[in-house]
Amino acid sequence: MDHDWLKDFLALAELKTFSRAADARNVTQPAFSRRIRALEDWIGAPLFARGAQGATLTPAGLHFQPAADELVRNLERARRTTRAVGDQDTVTLSVAATHALSFTFFPGWIRRLMQVQAFGSLNLISDSMEACEAVMLAGEVHFLLCHFHPGAPTRFEADRFPSLPVGGDVLIPYSAVGADGQAMWVLPGTAGKPVPYLAYSQASGLGRILAACQDREHMHTATALTSHLAATLMTMARDGHGIAWLPQTVAAEDQARGRLVRAGPDLFDVPIEIRLFRSLEFRNHAADALWDRLSDQRYETPAP
């Protein structure tokens, strides 16, 4: 069995259509379909029911889904820990960052820090908030970079995992542009015509923040899709499938190019921090030096 088959299975279970899942996995749809069929042949049971509305999990698929998720996570963790053993003489800092920040905020932030102070080589782990918390609690990384809101607590005890704000962001509801040049979907909806909502899954830190800060009942939205990836929700919003609350750091380019626009006034915005957590139980000289420097230059969160 190919490890990629499991990732393909999980992508299709989440996105529910072969075309979207194939795009997410960066393969052609025919190749993706062959891999799903190969997995079903290996298991000996159909995992998906194919229909005009897409692909839905069969009872066998529902049974297999948690096992597939656990297998992928265990394999990824084994790869990381084994690599860490091999890299222990060369890697100086190990940082976990949520997907959204690893592609937007992290590169510029760490480059600016390294221009004034050398911290050695870096190992970056990019994953969901849930997975990043797991590697941090397991003592596999020095730092965790994530979005943060005081109303949505993390799994970190302050005496073991102190933290500092290192930047600011804001979750904004975005929509595709309609034929009239205005937002295709506008908040709030109505009880009779709810706005399709592109939601974050429970594994997402942004999903936790929105669950803690939103009053969706009075916004009249109906969940149309769930994903732990802001990039997936952004693509779906851009294609007109509903509204998505996206970090401004993630959606800035699409907004500047007119592919996404605000789906409501700023009263629906959720200001958030970009926060760095550190482990006091897994540390070295470079980690201490980075923490000391960040403590000296304390980022001040702008007043609302």
C-alpha cells in the first residue's frame, strides 16, 4: 500500500469531490481516481459511493477514516522524530507553525530576525493547530507559532509553555465578486436564505477562535464545507461557494487583485494575535537566545 493513498482518501473524504481533492493533492483527476480505486482494491471494499453530487463515504469508508487519519499522523511523527535524530548535530532550532502562518508570516519574520542575529539552522514543521500542539507537548520542537485569541484557550499551561505576541492579524469574512462587481455573498443572511459558510474543522486553531467569538445564529449562515486549511477555504470562497473568515495575511493578495472582497462590515471582523509559544522542557542555547531577543523587543498588540 502506498502512503499517498491514505492522504488521497482523507482529502476526498473532506472535500467530497474527485476534482477538488485531486487539485488539493496536486495530481490529475484520472491519476487520483486510480489511486482511490487501488486503495479500495487493497482493502477489499468500496470506501466511497460515487454520485452526481460527489463522493460520500460508505459504511466501510466511515469505519476506515479514523484509522487512516491515525496512520498518517503516526507515520509523519515517526518521520519527524527519526529525522530529528539524524539532524541533532546540525539543526539548531525546531519550530512548529500552523499552515496559514508557515506560508505567510513565518518566512519574513524569521528572515528579519536572522539578519540581526544568527540562530543556526532551522527545522520547520507545518501542520494544523491540533497537530502542532501534539508535537509541542511531545517535546519535539522548541517553539510553536500560531494565531491566538484569549477567548479560545490552547492546551498549553503558562508555567510550562510561556508565550509572546510577535504580530497581529484579523479574521475577515470574504466572498467572491459577483457579476455586479460587489460581494457575491453578504452578511448577515436571513432565516429563509442563509449564507453558505465555509468553516474550519475542529483541528484548526482558527476554527476554535471563530467558535469562541462568533454568534453565527444571528448571522444566518449554513455550513457548506469544512476544512482545517485556510488555503482550501480561500479557494472555495474565490470560486463562489460561500463566505470564509480568512486571516488578512492569507487573503491580502487575492483582495488586492479583486478576487475576494469583504462579505460584511468590520463588525464581523475578529482581531487576533500571532503568538509564539516556547517549551521550557526542550531548549538549547539558540532557543534561549531567540527568546531573549523577542522578549527585549516585545511586540505591542494594536489597540482596537
